[in-house]
Amino acid sequence: MPRMPKRIKFRKQMRGKMKGKATRGNYVAFGEFGLQSLETHWISARQIEAGRITAQHFLRRQGKVVIRVFPDKPISKKPLETRMGKGKADTDYWAARVKPGTILFEISGVPEDMAKTAMARIAQKMPVRCRFVGRRLTV
């Protein structure tokens, strides 16, 4: 089942601006390898779920998959062939805002070549260009 918030303060949001690069969530924190976005986009809850299912299917219950983005933005859409007016439409789906540099998924507990293949499969399901990154070691 796609992810969505349990409760929110306001039912509908404005579209907003998505400029600049990610300042938070832009490094591998929970796993050994990550999938980093290179573009700005909204990623729907269904796309995130498709990536999770793909990774778990490929890894066959080995390792651990961590999802670093959460769909907390309600996206509304009016039905086709509807006249203008009559207020804002109901929420159609939930999306996560993604900027360049955001880590989308992380994997730990598997060899690098296996993680790379799993991330490549996840990247095919994403609407943004992504790259495979490893954990940066700090001294």
C-alpha cells in the first residue's frame, strides 16, 4: 500500500517552488550504498512503493532497504472535461519533493555489485535521473 501521512493540518497545499539543491538528506546515513537524485521532481507514493518492491524482490530478503523520502505533499487534480471554477479539486495522490542531491533509497548488508544492480532497477522506476553513491567515511 502506498505511503501517506496519518493526519495533516491542511487538506490541500499550493504547488510551491522547487529550486536549488538538497541541503538535507543528501548523504548516505543508514546504509552502505545509496541512490541519489540528479534532478528536481515530485515522486509519487506509487513510484516509491514500486522502487521498494523492486529492491526487495531482487535482494530476496537479504540486506536492508531504507526509504529516505516520504510523500507528504497532497497533489490535487480536476477530472478531465470539467469546466473551470467550482473550487480546488480533491487530493489525487501524495508526492515527495525531491531536489538534486536527495538520497532516495539506501541499502546495507549486501555486496557492492549486488547493491549496484538493485539500485539500477530502482532507478528505472523513478521519474528522475539517479546515481549510485557509497557511504562517505569521516575521520
